[in-house]
Amino acid sequence: MKLKTPSEKKILKKTVSTRKKSKPTEKKSVNDSKARDEIKNLKAALHDREENLQTILNNIEDGYYESNLAGSITFFNNSLCRIAGRTKKEIVGLNYRQYVSEKTAKEMYDVYNKVYTTGRGIKNFVYELYTKKGESKFIETSITLRKDHKENKIGFQGIVRDITDRKIAEDAMQKRDERCRTILEDIEDEYFELDLTGNFTFVNDSLARYLGYPKAKLIGMSFPKFCDKAFNHKMKELFKEVSKKGTPFKNVEVSLIANDGSVRYTKISGTLMQSGDGKPTGFRVISKDVTERKKEDERYRILMENIEEGYFELDLKGNITFVNDAHSIKLGYTREEIIGMSFQRYMTASMAKMAREIYVNIYKTGQPARYEIEYIKKNGAKHDCEVSASIINDARGNPVGFRGISLDISGRKQMEADLRERDEKYKTILDSIDNGYYEVDMAGNLTFFNDSLCRIWGYSREELMGMNNRHYTDEENAKKLYETFNKVYRTEIPTKALDWQIRRKDGSTAFIEASVAIRKDSTGNKIGFKGIVRDITERKYAEQQLRQNQFFLIKSQEVAQIGSYQVDSKTGHWISSSTLDKILGIDENYQKTAQGWYNIIHPDERKDIKRFMYETIKIHRHHNFDKEFRIVRQNDRQERWVNARGELTYDPNGNTTNMIGTIQDITEHKRMEDEILESERRYRSIIENAQEGIFQASTDTKRISVNNAFAHILGYNSPQDVYNCISDVTKQVVVDTNEFQKVREILRRDGSIKSYETQLYRKDKSLIWVSMSITAIQDSRGGVVYHGIVEDITPKKKLEEQRQASLQSLRKSLGATINAMSATVEARDPYTAGHQRRVSDLARSIATVMKLSRDQIDCIRLAGMIHDLGKISVPSEILTKPTRLSNLEFELIRTHSEAGYSILKDIDFPWPIARIVLEHHERIDGSGYPNKLKADELLLESKIISIADVVEAISSNRPYRPAVGINAALEEIEKNKGILYDRAAAEACLKLFREKHYKMPD
């Protein structure tokens, strides 16, 4: 929207009309051309001016508008959109009645009408506007009349300002003024109000007392006249500036002359008072007496001159304006040298940058600051200072510089360094000790601890920090801790042996012994507790173990019937355990004296015991003794065997001072010894008279002990003859040393071997077969010996050899018989004959891969040779039929398994040949024939031949079809292993072809 002001439009119109009224001349065309150029230039100038005005209007904060006479907006700038809270599109044509209340619309109509009627503009008209969102805003606007170039009234224009914040503040101020007026009468600070000329219009009681005048007399008097000559003119200038700018003033220091002639110093702060239409009406001022402070400042300056700490003042540029002697001496300069110097001169660049930032912040915030800095003295030496700096304001409260106090902290820095070093040593010591160290606050939360405490508790440092004792103790121990810590808190007496239990992070229990002492801060206030923690879990368990051991000792003494005693050699009195009292048959009333002991010893033993003790003590001075003897129990007069053991101590003169020891009731032991001797006698008699050979040998088999029977088996006259003649069993008796080494390995691994058959040399070097059963036994000294029983099986071996020879002969004759049967089948069916030979060879090879016994392999080979024997009962024309068989013919073929079984079942083979022939067409899932048997009902041999039969049948030519091939046969076995065919036999068959590259015989 382009702007043309009325004056611009008039100039354009006048220029155009002038050109039209010009009389024609002889150079008319030239003049017309000039006129057009001027008009064109004027239009361009107007366009530029419009653009400039548009830019200015759109960049001012205040809104600008133009409206028609009806009050609808026709032109505006961007700020009006922001103030009105509407878009440009929404404002175009907007009437004032649409964004003000009905009451305000009436007031605005009256104002517009007044401007229209009088032609004079109105300034600072305030009304309330509503934005599109319904928000209320207070607007201050100016309104002037708009006219066209003919001076016709066409609308209005003006400036709009959002004074919502100011309006709210003014309303609040007015209300506050009303409330404060009453309060001001009673406050201690001096309060007064002045008109624009500086005369009092209101004073409170405090000001009247301060100046020494009645309140009524002060009203109308001039405030500046109370100021001394130096401040009188300044006050007038100050009020003039406040009246002009409206800005308040703060903490302006003035000196006032009271009625009694005394000079009083005060700081005044004031604001401009305005009427409802914003016109200045006077000033509100509050005054605070600083006379005493002024005196203090003077005393302070004198003090600054004499204090040991450095004092300085800077201007806003950082140049020194004042220093005391302490500060100049600290820097190594005279006061004359340092005045005017920049504070950055006596510090490093990095320190200067830091200080500048601090002073800038003090300037901006007015808040004092404290910082540490390193100064460089005139001689180049460095020292550390702590500086407290603050702002300096002039009488008007404007910052004019900075002041500061510098404290030399070089000593403190060194002390801190020493303290850090000490703390580091302290930490190193704490982290290196096994004991834990802790500090807790008053609530029991951990605030400091060493690494050992983390290890004892089982938590990381991060997990343990801030943890409360209730987190790692049960209710009982938490109560115990509370009582202890509370007692230490009340009495301030440390405790050094607090036992309690904790739960570690892994759930295990630990026993803790801790000291507890109170912690205080530098002022002596109690702030928590501290102490040393020891993990006494092992000690606790050791104590428990000790108690258990003591209990077990007493019980074991009772069970083993071992009692303990101690004798005082000087008095002859002795003490004994309860177990010993039972052994001796005495009670607590028995006189435990030398005579009392003498009475307990069996009468037949007393003389021997007396001699034994005399030799032990007086002659040999033994420190230990061990003696078996009999006693007479005192309560029942039973005779008992005991074993007394003791330890003796002597003084330097060789006299006994103490005897301590044990006494065990060995009556049963003695009885058992007699029984064992008798048992050994009987056992030896049995061994000596046994028919089997019995021996005992060491693990190195160098020597051997034998009974009579084994000596005779080996061809020796007696056991003693064996002992004398045989010095190395391995070389003199064992035939196959490698085999015997295997026997020893079995004994080492299993501890025994049974019915092991081997050959041995007799004394005359002839060979015998024996069957041995040997057991490895641990003897009384912890060593291992071999105990064995030997049977001479040489006659049995000879009979076995004869049996095997007969069996071999039988096998040959059976083989001939089977070959004859196979030849019979071949005569009728050449296909069947070749098939049987190939099945037999394949089945034998499968059995070999499966590592079956030789006997089983022979059985499978022979059964394969005649497995189709039953086909001799099937007509040869069916067997050799070149076309597919009918159902009846196939059923006839299927009878050959049973037919073969019928032929063979009564022949006395050493193997189940007939059954194998019957089962060779069965399948492990029960789908075969003739009896539909399943896996666990079939012989392994039958399962193997059935697989060989299938492989050969598929891979060979048949009367009714050519060979399909070995790959198809193996695919059938692979597909149905574990379903139709035994898995182990099928895998052996596949391995035979694929890994061992087996080929079918022709």
C-alpha cells in the first residue's frame, strides 16, 4: 500500500495545473517535453519518498494507522498488527467498534468527532483494546485529521502505542500510593513529596524531626535550599533531568543543613509523579540518614591506611586511583608509582583476563565478588592473594569505579599444598591398610570411607556412598548400632569393640568389629561419627570352631575313653577331666593326692610303675613317657588296662615342676589285640591249607609272598623256596611283560581285576595257564599291596584247544553243506545264485565295519549264502519270468522265507541260520513279512542281511528289469534308516560304500 501525503499531492497537482495553464510559445513542444520530464522526476521522487516512509513505518515499535471518517482502517504498519493481535488481512477495513467495548466505542466516537469538528489533533488518548484472542490491552494513541488535496476531510491518522504494562503499573502504583500514604507517616526513613519546582507538598514525621521543623512549616519550603551550596545546584539539575526523562534516581548522597545548623548526610531515592494523563506533577523521595555511615567511611579510610591487608580503588578503566601502603608494599611499588597504573600490569595475561571478566560482572550486577589471583611484584617475584572487590557508586548511584581488599594467601596456599600432600598420604595410608575406615553423618549415611571398607562390604565406592546402615544390617543389628551410636553421641566417649553383623552385596554374612567416635566441625558442633572397621569373620568362625573343637574334644574323650590330667610335682596333688574320673571310677570327693593315685594302680603293677617313673625322671630325665598298665576302678573294683602318656617339665636343678598328660582306657583295645592275634593265627592256617594259590606282592612286583598251593603251582617246594628263589616276579614268573603292564594299569585305575587269564613260568621254565583275581589294598603304612588268588587252568586250556579244533572241523563240514545247498539253488535260478553270493559278501563286510565278533561274522556270511534257499519250492518259470509278477505269483514268491526256514530248522547249526533265513524280509517297523516282526524282535544278523539283500536287489539286474544302480540302492537305505532298516547297520553300509569304497563282487 503506497502512501501519498496531502502536501505531496498538492505539489503534484499544482505542478500539473501550472503546466496546463502555460501559454503556447514557439517552443511549445520543447516545453511540453520538459514538463513531462519534470512530472516524471516528481513521480520518481514521490515513489522513493513513499518507499522510505514505508520502511520507516514498518520498523518503528509504535503502530501507525489511517482510517476513513467512519473509523475503518485503510492503512497501517506492521507494528499495528502486533499490537492489535491480528493479521494484515484481518485489520484492513476493521472498524474501531469491532475491537473495543461499547463504552469505549462511545468515548472514541466523541474524540474522533472533536478532532473532526475542531480540526485539532489529540495526543495521549488512552483506551482499552481487545485482540482477536480476547486479550485486553491498553493503548495510547494520537489522532489527527486527514484531508485530501482539496482540503476535504477524508479520515484520521495517528500513532498507536501499547501501554498495557505501564497502565497496570500505574494502577498498581496509585493503589499502592493510597496504601503507602498512611504507612509513610509511621516509617523511620524520611519521606517527602515535592512539586516540579522542588517545594515540599508532603512530609512525614521522620523528615520533620530530621530537619528540626514542624511539618506545617515545611510545606511549601524549597528542598534544594536545605542542601549546602555544593549540592544546591546539583539537586536542581537532578530534578530537572528526572522531570524530563521520567527515570527514577537511587541512592544519591546529599548533605542537608538542619534547623539547628548541623550538617546531616543522607541518601535519597526518588521517582517522578504523574497525573492521570501522564503529565509530570512532582517527585516522591525517600531519604535514609547516612551521617553515621559517612563518619564510618572516614574512619574506614583512615583504617584502610593503617591495616595490614592491601586496599585499593580502581576507576572503571581499571586504573588504580588509590592504594594503601600495605598494597603498594605488597607489589613492591611506591604509592606514587602505582597510582594511575592499570591493575593488569602486575599480573599475567591469563590472570588479567580472568580479573577483567570478574570486574565486568561486578559492574553489570552490582554484586561484590571474591577471587584468588597471582600478583607479579616489581622485582618479578610472584605471590598469591585473595581479593574481595565491590563497586563504587557516585552521589547519583552511578558506578564510578571499584574497591578491593587483597589478602596475602601465599602462606595459606603453602599450607593447603601441605594439607593436600598430607591428605594424599593419609588417603594412601587409609587405602593401603586392611582395616576399613568410615565416616557417617548423624543419620548414619556413609560420607567417606577407604577402599578396604568397600572390599569388606562387597560394594563399589559409587554404590556405598550415601548408603545407610539399615541397608546392610538386619533389624536386630540395626537396633544394636543405634544404641551404641546414641550412647557415643550422648557421652562423647568412644567405643572400641562394637561387634555386629552385616549383609554383603552377594548376600553373605560378615562379622564386624568397629570403633565409634564422635565427629565435630571446626566450631565444635557434632556432625557425625567415624571409626575403624575390622573384618573378624574368620576370627568369629575360628572362635566357633574352637568352641566346637572343645565340645568335640570332650565328646571324643568320652567316646575314646581318653581323660586328661595335671600333676603338681611339689605337692603331689593332681587334677583330672570328667572323662578320666569315669575311667578311674572316682568322683569329685576323691582325694587326688599321690597316695590316692597309688591306690588306683593295680597291686601287681605298682612296683613296676614306681621303677618306670624313677628311671624316667631321675635317671633319664625324659620329657615324655608312654606306659601301659592296669588299674583298679575305685567304684566297682573292676580291673582295667590303661595307656598313660605324659609330658614333664623340669627346673634348672633337674626337679620336676609339672606333669601333664592323658590316660586312655585300652581294655577293649587289649581284648581286640588278643582276638586279632587269634584271628591272624586262624587266617594263616586257612591260607596255608587252601587249595587255591594265594599271594601278596608289592606294587613293584619285585618280591612276592605265597601260600603252599601257589608255590606248588609254580613248581616250588614251599613258600620259603619261592621267597628265596624269586627276586623279580616280572622277569622270573611273568611270560608277557607288556600284558602284565596292562594288568597293573587296570589295578591302578580300577583297584581290582577278576578272572584274568595269562601264562606264567614255572621253576623249570615250563609254561602254565592261570586265572588270577587281584585286588589293590592299602596297608597300615599307607602303601599299596596286591592280594590275589590264582587257579591253575592249564588242563582247561588244553580241553578248550581240543574243542576249538573240533569246532573248526565242524565249521568246515557245515560250510561244505551250505555250499551244496547254495549250488542246488543256483541250478534252478542263476539270478538267485549270484544274488546270494553278493548278499553274503556285503553282509559280511557290514558286520566287519560294525566290529562284530568273528563268530557272528561267520554266521552272517553263511546265512547270506543260503538266505533264499526257500526259492527251490517256487516254480522256476516264476523265478525267471521277464515281466512283472501277478499278485498270486508275488504271494507265492513271498513264501520262500518260511520254506527256507522249514528246510533248515531241524539242522543242528552252531548259529541261528534258520531264524535268519526266516527274518531276512522283516522290517524294523513291522511292515515286512512273513510275521511282521519289529526291531526288538529281530536278530541283529537278520537286520544286516535284510539291508544287504535290498542293496543287492536294487543295484543288480533282475529277470523283469535291468539294474537301477548302486546310488539308488544307497539312497533307499539313507532315506529309510531308522524306519525300515536298523540305523547302526544302515550307517555301516553307507560308510562301507562312501568311505571304504566297497565294490560288489561279480
